[in-house]
Amino acid sequence: MRTQVVIIGAGPAGLLLSRLLSRDGIDNVVLERRSRAHVESRIRAGVLEPGTVDLLVAAGVADRMHREALTHDGFHLVFDGRYAHVDLTGLAGAPVTVYGQTEITQDLVAACLGTDTKLIFEAQAVTPCDFDGARPRVTYAKDGQTHEIACDFIAGCDGFHGVCRSSVPPGAVTLYERVLPFGWLGMLTEAPPVSDELIYVRHERGFALCSMRSKTRSRYYVQVPESASVEDWSDERFWDELRRRIPGDAGERLITGPALEKSIAPLRSFVAEPMRFGRLFLAGDAAHIVPPTGAKGLNLAAADAGGLAKALTAYYGSGDGTALESYSETRLRHVWRAERFSWWFTAMTHRFEGDAFAGRLQQAEFDAVAGSRAFRTALAENYIGIFRKDSPS
């Protein structure tokens, strides 16, 4: 088989890249080691920056989002019972959109399967080859047979544990990582949310977040130690702990129910540099991970896809490879600014065991946000998209 671009990974970055390339007439194949059912059922993020919404519109997959998504003009920040409201639209000029990654993935898969795009699920032993030369190729196994795809470029959108980054010679990549000593225990439930906007809570027992996926489906999180396991947390224990941490008025509105999904997400900051190795380009979690506090993971992945699609379109359209050459440098500037914001927001809102100094710094940070429009504006601008006024590439 021969194609122009092989995309490894059918997460949001890979699927979005495929759609953008296909709409510009660039032939591509998407390889995914998991089943379609698994890919479409993964529960992940749900807060979309304006730039991500624009990319979904450009990909032609925004109709259901426009019908069902929620628009949030701000969010609440609560520090030991004290409220501060961050007016995103008033301070930064735009709201965020709440629409789950599960729904985005389903929309993208349906759009890809409705075209000539080759979307291959359950592709095993996927291996990128010869990407340091002019004729890269990808091999994979399917239904007991080995296949090979010759291509011009390979896009590694296969996540943190994927094959693409691990195929790069160790001396060619530098890894930066900071692992936090706690995680988020998240529960999805079929119940209306406690608020029309997200509530971020810093409490002496640990962080909590009241979020949602729709007007009838809520997503809640509590900070737990890194040693915690889901099996230790019954639904009853989760609701009791959440109610202890959130403000009393929110607790009175809390409607509990059985968990539709419950999982623990570890918190880490991670960046791989560079994001290009010859004709192999990394995007999304294959290249970077941020703590979920600032809602940057999905949005960074979408921006990577948008930037790479734009660069490939320029290359195939006019032969201009400038954007491809600068892809890594350009994206890493964006990535590191998102890393900085996510780390700052996490450090302000989470409990660091035994660190009284950190606690006093958190108090000072909250006082600055609550008391200064300039601080709230900076927070709002980062939250809706650090490069909102710039090109996503």
C-alpha cells in the first residue's frame, strides 16, 4: 500500500489530523491498535478552548457539538471556603465549550468512516521504519497477515506509551518529567451538576473539582494519594469525601448516583524534545502530558494536529516545507507555556502533604487572584488558550 501520510493512533489528535488532511485532499491512513468500541468509549477531558472548537469546525465535525455542548463564560475558584469568580468572557473575550472527548472521538470516527479515509482498527505490531530517510514506511499485522505502507511522512499520535516515540534512538530525544505525589479519582454519574459552571476547590483535605459533561451528566474529582486504588473507593465513600471538600451550598445541591465510570488519573508533567525526527512527527500525548487542572491536554493535542495539518497542506500545495521544518520549535513554545500554566494552577489548588510553606504560598496566590483584575485576566487568558490570538501552528 502507498499513501502520503500514515497516522499512528486514533485518539483525538490522530483523527483530527486525518480529517483536516482529507479535507485538503491529502491521502492518509490511520492505524489504531485498539478496537473501535474501546476508542469510542474512553472517558477523558471535556473543556474545549475556542481554538479547538475552530479546528473541529474546520474538520467538519462540529454539528452535534453545536447542538449539545454547553458554553461556560467563567468558573469558580474556592479556597478554604472563600469564593473567587473568573469571568472568562469578560476578562479574556471568549468562553470555553464543554463537550466530552468521548463525543469528539465518536464524531471524528463517524466522519472518517464516511469518507475514503482508511481507518484500520486492531492493527497489531505497528512499527514506523526508515523515517530518518526519504522513504519512510510503516509495518503492521492484521488478521494474521503482515502489511507494509510506504509513505512520505509519519504522524505519531499514539499516546504516552505508544511505539512512535520509543522508536526514536535514545540519544535523539530529551525527556523532561515531573511526577506529582497524588492523582485524581474521577467519577462520572447520571445526575445534574451542582453548578452551571465548573468549581475548582482547594481544601485542607485535598483538591476537588465539580465538572460536567451535559446538563444531566456530571463529572467529579477528588485528590487522592498516588498509592490509592479504585477498589478502595466505594461510591458512598467518594460522595462523602466530595461533600466534605466542596462548599456547603454546593453540597446541598449535590445529587448522588451510581458511578457510570470511576478511575484514577496520575498527575505528571512531561515533554519530549524535539517533536520531529526526520519524517516522523509527534503530536499529543506522544510528545507531552500536562496535569489536567488547566484542561490543556486535549487542547494541546488538537493544536498539534492543526499545526501539523497546516504544515503538510503547505508542503503538498506549494512545495513550501518551512512550516514542517519549524513544526517542533513552534509547537514546543506553545507546549511549555501550557506546562507552566498547568503546573502553576495545580500548585495553587492541591494539597502538598507536610509542606506548610507551599500552603502559605497558595494562600498568597489565591489572594492575588481574588483581589486583582490583572491576575484574574492572566488566569482567564491562559485558561481559554494561551495562543488564542496566534496561529495554532
